Amino acid sequence: MRDDNCLMVISMAEQIVGVKEAHRKLPRLLRDAEAGKQIVVSRRGKPVAVVIGAKEYNSIMATLEEMADPRALRALRKAQEDSAAERIYTYEEVFGHPPPRLRRETK
């Protein structure tokens, strides 16, 4: 039986290393992960771990948290429907003032 999860992990990886190599090269692998690379650690040819940077991990966790919130998903679907129907509004139309970043620049 083919393990599709293993194939997905491997296909997304920028680098695949064995456990022994990962042990020897851990500092470099951590720097690579911190720089945005995804590294798969394998044992006997099968992925057993993925090394990613903390920034990417936090981004993934935030996305999962949003996806778990039914209200956020409904809002996302509605926004997609509005976009498809070309119901697009500017920040100023929604909030009644320019974005804070732009207000600071114009003062």
C-alpha cells in the first residue's frame, strides 16, 4: 500500500537527509530552516520528521487556528463570493478613514 502522506511530504521538501546526516549537520540544517527551507529527515527512506523555521511553524499554526474557526471560514467564503461577484471595497469605504499606515504618512 502506498502512503500518500509520505509522498506529499517528500515532494514539498527542499532537502531530504537521513537521520545520521541530520545529526551530524544539525546546526546547518537549523540555519537552513530558519532561512525558510523545509527539510525532511528520513529513516530507511521514509520521512519521519520535518524541520522548518519557527516563523513558518507559527504561520502554519495561525492558519490552522483560523481554519478551525467556523466564523472565520464563513467570513472567508463570503469574501471569496464577494470578490467573484466583483463586490470589492476599499479600506476607507469599510472603516471610514484611510489605513493607519497611510494616515501617518500624510501627516
